[in-house]
Amino acid sequence: MEKTVQGIAPQRKKIHPHKFALWIAMGSISMMFAGLTSGYIVRQAEGNWRYFKLPPVFYTSTAVILISSLTFILGLKAFKARQIPKFRMLTLITLILGIAFGALQYMGFYQLYHQANPVRLSGNPSESFLFVIAGLHLAHIAGGIVALLIVFLRSFRTKIKVYNATGLEIVGGYWHFVDALWLYLFVFFLANQ
């Protein structure tokens, strides 16, 4: 039983409906990737599996996306402190790093596709799993980049009536999620080379 102060019951802290929707979406996306990586492991055990080595550019892309999460955190902090020019700069840096991550991922898959023993959709299930998993992740990154672009463009509004960071926290939550998802996939592919 909750204690009351001067006869007033304390209010429960409620989660914003959009944040709740984000948590549901992240749970669904996590389940999808858990299913895909589980299927990868099960199919790998059946044989007829082609192993491949990740090109070094994937290490660079991993560092880039980790730094982008840090710049977003700093940008959110600047917004809450009402340091709008700093917020804009950090949001732009996060956006550029997100685009750089996508470009580095493209380079990595280009290298896989054009190496001496190329990884292509040639009927081997390992290649199909790799491209489906990576393609789905890049689609989620593209969604994050669009959200970051919207945040950046909105930062130039001349009148900000309320410094409400809920929308930024939602975008940040999603961006950190796709960051963590890439870390999971990166470690997963490294462990299964």
C-alpha cells in the first residue's frame, strides 16, 4: 500500500505512449533477428555451408556507429541544456556518421562480393542468410538516418515553445537500438566465420 502525503496519493510515473510503441517495435525487431540468427546456426549444422571472413572495413563501420551513439547522447544533453547550436552540430555529426556507417557497410559487402572467392547469392544458404540479415539491418539503419535527418531539419525552427525532449529520446532510443543490434550481428558473424 502506497503512503500518501497530506491525503494525496502519489502519481505513478507513466511511460509515454510513443516510447511504449518503440519498445514494442524493438522487441519485435529483436525477435526477428533472433529467429534469423537461430535459423543461421541450425542450417549451418546441417552441412553444405560456406564460411566467409569479414573484411576489415566492418571493424571501422562498428567504431563509426558506436561514436554516432555517443554524439547523439551529447546532442540530447545539449538540447536539454538549451544549447541549440551545439545540439545542431552534434545532430549533424550523428547524421554524417550514420551515413558513413551505411557507406562502410556497402564497401564491406562489395569487398565480400568481389573477393577471390566471392560471397554471392549462388544457391548456398550461408550467403542467403548473410545478405538477408545484413539487408534487413541496413533497412533499419536507413530508417534511423531518415529520423536523424528530420531531427536535424527541425532543429532550425526559429521558435521552440517547449523544450520537450521526448521525440529526441525516442529517436535516440531507436538509434542506440540499431547500434546494439549491429554489435550483436557483428559478434555473431565473427564467431561464425
